Amino acid sequence: MLSLVSISQSFSPTERTKRSYNRPPSSVATLKQDNPLPFPVRVAILGGGNFGLSLATVLGRKGIPVTMLVRSAKVANHINTHHCHPSYMSDISLPPSLLATTVPSSALSDATFIVHAVPVQFSRAFLESVKEHIPYGTPVLSASKGIEASSLGFMCDILSDVLGKDRGYAFLSGPSFAREICEERETAVVIASSDLLLADDLASLFSSDHMRVYTSKDVMGVEVGGAVKNVIALAAGMCEGLGLGTNAMSGLVTRGCAEMRRLGLTLGAKSSTIAGLSGVGDTFGTCFGPLSRNRQFGYRLGQGETMSEILNSTTEIAEGVDTSIALVKMIKQNLKSYRLDLKYPILFGVADILEGRQTPSEGLERLMKMPMRMEFFEEKYDSDP
């Protein structure tokens, strides 16, 4: 694939928006050689939170023009004037090619790629508010993880519902704390898309000396991993808050990953994806990393704080809270199986705690009294290699 900086700059904005990423697999090899990425590449980042900032910084440091669409004119002016965010990671210097605006048309009208980094629960309303400014056919990369409480859908469902099916979509996940990305600490992530050409192009776009980007076609596997890992992190935080030790934490996270795998296989994901960066890899980072908001939320619950006390004391969003409750509803709605609580005891247990039906210590006691069985009791029914 040609380097981004070596591609001719003769493409007009109109030509750039005609790039199609919905081609049959047989044409991929030819496209890679004959149809390089449109240039000049311009990326719009939807959302001004930590992760949107980190991805914008990766691109900006490569000299790629990036425009962040933010809500506050004060924040936009601060970023454009001082090259740092006034609230999030304010000690990080942002590259000069990164600009911010509150005007959707300014950010989106000539974007060749759009990165969606708005929290899942706010994504549908946000996309509805800006969709008229998104050029037809411009591909969207989602960096949001979770399940929408109202529809019980993943980001792939929300994007398709709001922006239609006639464009390329991709989904980024993996162990990737925003601050470590901005500090150029080595990071590996995966981008999944049903169109491998789009996944390859985005991987080239975001790859750097410090950022390794793998590709996948298993969108569902990446979506399941990105959502469920936050719920497991809540449980891991509670485990630490209760002072249960390393043995308990390791066992809990491992069994949580088994539930993630079981759910993923049921929804059509590949076992290898769940075992990869977007599943087990992201779960490890979120459960054991000191920067994890979900782990910290769970820790405070384990220490005895209430949901309202935690929510009232922070402006940062722990996606796992809403996702946990939506996840259990989705499982009950879509999986018509006997004793789902025995197949997903950790996922169901976290939701019970968040909704006030049991305390963290009661949840632990319930887990320890679960019936004894094979470690992977569904193994004889699993045809996935």
C-alpha cells in the first residue's frame, strides 16, 4: 500500500467522498494497487473526550489534518489557541495540525474519514444531530464501546440505524488507555470491518512507531469484547474493594472472560477474537490497569459507597454501568435458554448489584455457592476450533 504522504494531492473534496468501501472481497487485491487512499486525507473526530483526543493526537503527530467536533466553544478556542485541552489530559501538548470546532459542517463537510468517539448512550442523539453534514459514502470508525440502554444494540446497530447501510463502518478496540497513547507508550489495538480494504486503510492511517494496529473481519467479536470487558472490570474493582486478594481477582477475571466467550459464540463471534486484543487483551488492561474508570467505579462500590455517591462525585463516564444493565436485558431478550443466571453469573451479578438487588459482598457469596461443574461445561457443544 502506498504511503499516505506520497499520494497525489489532486483529489477534490467531491472525489474524496465517492470512495467506496463496500466492494466484494475479490476486488480487494486490485484496489490496494490501483486505488490508493484519497488525498489529502482529512479526519473528523466526533467527541472531545480522552479517547477522541488520543486518536486525534496520533494522527496529528503524523501531520494529518484533524478536526475535533466538540460541544463547547470555550473548549474549542482553548485547543486552537493553547494546543491542549482545558480539562482532559491538560498537560499533554496537542499537535498544531489538530483543530477543534463546534460547527458540524466545518468538521465534516470535506472529511475523508470520520472517527466516532462519543459515549454509546449519547451516540444516537449526537449522530442524529450531525448526520445531514456527513458526506455520502464517507466511512466511519467507531471507537465507542458498549450497549445502548434504549435499543439494546451495539454501535454497529446504532450507526447503521442512523447513518444508513450505504457506507463503510469499522470498529476499534483493544487495551488502549488514552493517556498512554498520548504519551507514546507502545500500544496494540485491532480494527474490525466487514470490508478488509477499509480496515487496512484505517490500520495504515493510525499505525505509528508506537501504535500497532491489527485488522479483523469479526465485527461482532470486537463489539462483544469492547462491551463486556467494562462489566468484568466493574466486578474486578469490587473484588479489589472488598480486599479479596490476587487469587480471587485472577479467578474472577478468568471466569468473566469465559462468560464473554460464551456470549460471543452465541451471537456469532469467533472464539479467536474473544481471545485476542479486543476481548481478553482489553479485559486485562481494564481490570488491572490503574487508569480504568470502570475498575475504579467498582472499587468504590466494593468499599461501600453507593451508586449515587459515586455518580455525583465524577464527570467521567464509566460505560460499564449502563452497559451492564443493558447487557443482561439483551441476553434475556435474545438468548432463549434455561438458567441463564448459571451461564452468566458474573454478568448477571454485576447488574444485580448496580440495580440494588444485592451488595458486592452478597454477590461474592452467591458466586462461591454456585454449583460445581466442568470449567467449560458447554465445550462438547462448541464447534468453534
